[in-house]
Amino acid sequence: MDKVVIFLLAAALLFLVTQKKPVIQENYEQAPVPVDRDTISLIIAAVQEKQPGWVPVDTVYVNPVVSGAGGSLFNSRFMFYDKYRYSGNQIDVQCSVDGNKASIVSMTPVSSPDATSSLMAYKGPQYQDYSDIRGNFDQQLNDYLAMSKRPEGFQTPF
């Protein structure tokens, strides 16, 4: 009986090894055309002309677009640090580059913090008058003492 089980396992293993494996063909997209550093620098400089407080952090992508107008048009996404609001901005920029000049066609924020973010600047300590604190404490204590003098059938909410 043991020989039969071993024979069946060996036959199954031989069958699996000799079978042709299906070839998986993956559709790889053509790699994007590389963009030189000077062009990326021109696009970043054009953004910084419009937003002088922004410091570049990361270039997410820069893709050339085929344009019939004769210039070079680029779709790009950048991350900038806003040194005045202490926050990060990710923007999509469509820019036209001609020689050593870049002009922004459109600049759309992808993610931008709102004005009430947790990264607000420290404004200094804010104090309350001691008389207000003492009055609030006395009121809470008097309310508690008044509740504790209720009849025996009364249950406190806590």
C-alpha cells in the first residue's frame, strides 16, 4: 500500500513538472521619455515666480506632451514646501518650454492644507483670569453638593 501511495505522488509530481506553463504576457506601457534637468529646473523656476515662498521638495513626474504648436508642452506634478504657512503643497503644472523660458499654462493644486490645519503657528500662551477659574470651580462644587442632598430614592447620573 505504501508503494502505491509513493508511486501516485511521484506520478503527480512528474505530471506537474512536465506540463507546459502558460506564458503570461504583461502589457508594459512604453517608458516615458526622459526629460533633462534643465527643463525641470525651468518649470520649477516658473512656479517659484508665481509662488516665491515655495521650496521644491520632490518631482513626482514630468511627461512631455505632443503639441502641434511648435513648442514643448509638459504635464508635471511637483511637491513644494510653503515656508510661510509651514505646510506642503502638491500641484499639477502644465507648462510650455521654449528655449530658456518656461511659461505656465495651468497650475492646479492636488492637495493643499486648509487654513485651520494643525500646523498653525504658535501664538503664545493664552491665560484666563484666576477669578473666572475659581468661580467656575465653586459653581461646579455647589451643584455637586446640591445634588448630594437629594432624597434617598434619587440616583445621581454618574
